[in-house]
Amino acid sequence: MKKAALFDMDGTLVDNTSAHIRAFEIFCARYGVHDWKQRLSQAYGMGNDDIMRLIMPEEVIRTKGIAALADEKEAIYRQIYAPEIRPVRGLVELLERLHAAGVHCAVGSSGCRANVEFVLEKCAIGKWFEARISGDMVTRCKPDPEIYLTAAAAVGTDPAECVVFEDAKAGIEAARRAGAGRVVALATTLPREVLERETDADLVIETFADLKDLDALLA
């Protein structure tokens, strides 16, 4: 039986891809960057440092600094997403079932700590998570396995005893490289057929409400 459940945040706890895209649209317009959409589509699941290097011109990065640019963009995101934020369907019920089964839960996100706290607070789900690992707590973000290795250690389990919930290719790769016992992909950011064809997730679901058999999930 799996002893822990590790959850990505963006696209997993909340279906917030469109909010991030709107935030990038506002942010990039401030700096006159118009060719960001194609680059952003390649960056789902990555940390802000890598995303900023993909999207922003080098001269802007030299002038403003990656940290300041990332903070600016994420502040926009939190402002526009706060009025509409809600957990992915079935998440709260799943967390309650995992808690009743004695399964430890942790967040393992490439997002910044402020965004993790924002999501957990606004969705009122913070009480379920024993550990909260964000991208600014590690040296390497997804697809590197460090985030999930750190999250598993934080709840005292081996990665092989964990089920990981993800929505992005980079995150699924990170979970696999960490040695996760099971990887469940949510078809929020990417279509189901893409996840089934281009990743090695053990299971692809639309929402957490699709998970009916907890024993099978944790086996």
C-alpha cells in the first residue's frame, strides 16, 4: 500500500493554466514581448527561472533580474485568479479519503512559495498537507526529480511508496526519475490523448472525481 500522495499544484490542485496565460499576456505586454505563447507552451511544469529565460529577452533579464520578473508576473497571476479560484473537482473528497486511510500528503510544485500558500489558503485545503515543497526551496526544478525526492523525504516515505498526481510532461518525468510508485496524470493542461501517447503515466483522469477505487490507487 502506498504511504503518501504527492501533488503537483498548477493544473493539479487547481485548473489554473488559463489564469497563468492571462497573467503572462499582461506581463509580457508591459515589456513589449509578443512571441511568448509558443515558448510558454514548451515550459509547462518548469520553474520560473527556466520559464523567464525561455520567454524574456536577455536585455530585460539583465536589467530587471529573473527574481524580480518572476515576482511581478506571479503577483499579476494571484490578483486575477483570486476571484475565481477553486480546487479541481473531487480533490477535497480525495484528500479526506486519503487522510482517513492514514496516507500522508504533500505538495511538490515548481511554483513559488507564495503561490503554493495562495492556492492552499484560498481553496481551504492547507490542513491536509503535511509538507509543502515549492520551486524556490530546491536547486533544480522539474523535470529534475529533486522536488519529488524532497517531498517524499519530508513526509518520511520512500518515493516508491508514493503516488504522484501531475498534469505536465515535465512533472511526470520528474516523478518517474524520482522513482515514484505510481503516477496519475490529470488531463487539465494537456488533452488525455497527449498524456496517454507522450508520457508513461500509469493512469490518466479528467478530475479527481474519476478515482472511485482508493484501494486500487494505493495498491
